[in-house]
Amino acid sequence: MAQSPRTKRVTKSVRQIRDAEVTQQQILDAAEVEFAKHGLHGARLSAIATRAKITTAMIHYYFDNKEGLYKAVLQRPIDEVHLMVNQLELDDLSPEDALKEVIRTAIAYEAKNLHRQMLWFQEASQNQGLYFKQANVSSLHKYLLNILKRGMVEGCFRTLDPFLALTHILSVCIFYFTVQENWKHLTPDIDRLSSEMVEKHTQAAIEFILAAVRKTP
């Protein structure tokens, strides 16, 4: 049966939206690599276009300019993590179990997105966090801060400075990946990014962090 003109228009519109989303993701993926290597100032739109297999005109069409693309690259992980953490339903878990889930999620996310930490490093080095604060990263902190505060109220966590504890916890989870490019030369026979080693890191991080925050009888 032939499609009606209206059905054809709707189908075409859906396909155009899908194609546009795919193209934007290709651009963001390529831009993330380029910005992680060179930062905002050193990155070139031509290099991003070549990596994404599109034209620079397409970048301007979707993101206006390099700064607009850079802001979108920084914002993407924030939005992704919000979505992931909201699905964990942390308020339904005990503070310890909720903390375990946050640790597992943070490490798994870093293992899948190895350019992210260098991206944040470039932002701190080149821009002193100017665009970092615009990305509203602090909105992600509320999940872990709430867990720590709830654990203290319920008596299962010792008295902590929540923000310092958050800083230490994230450092335990993420520093493993930040130093990978250096440390791989110290132990070339060990693939620290293998699924087995990442799982070992995850379990060790959980034990280490829980031992640090638990209230001693």
C-alpha cells in the first residue's frame, strides 16, 4: 500500500531528525578528542571536521563556532551522568549501598570515556575553569553529598566534611585513569584498562572508601 503524502512527510521529518542527531554526535565525539589533546585554544575546527568526516560548515550550522562547540562538549558528560545517576534511584538504597553504586558508576563511566579527564585538565590549565563553571558541574555533586550527609545522620558514616570527602572519593575513583598514560610505562606487562583490571580497581576503591567513611564502633 502506498504511503499517503502526510505519512511520507512525517517519515522524512523523523529521518531528518535522526540524521541530525547522528551528525551532532559525530561532531561531538571528534571535538572531544581534539579538545582533550589541544584545549579550546589549540583545537582546530578543520581537524574536528576531518575526524568527524563532515565539513566545517556543518560544525557552524549545528554549533555556531568553536566556542559553542566547546561548551557543548563540556556539557555532554554532565547531562549523561545526570541521566545515569537518576536511574540508580539512590534514595531507595542505604547510604552504604548508594555510595557503592556511585563508585561503580563513576569508574565504569571513566573507563568508557578516557578523554574526559584530559578535557577537564585542559579546561583548568587554559581557561582556569571559566567554561567549567558554566557547565554546572556542581549539580552532579549533590548526589554524593546527599549520600554522605544521609549516612552521617543515620549514624553509619563518621563525621565528615562532605565536600572534602567528595573530593577524596572522586580522586580515588578517577585518578586511576588520569595517570594511565604515564603509569603504563612502569608496568607495560599489565593492561590496566582491561575489564578485569578495571573491575579490580572498582572493588578496591569500594573497600578503601567505605573503610574511610564508616563510623567506627
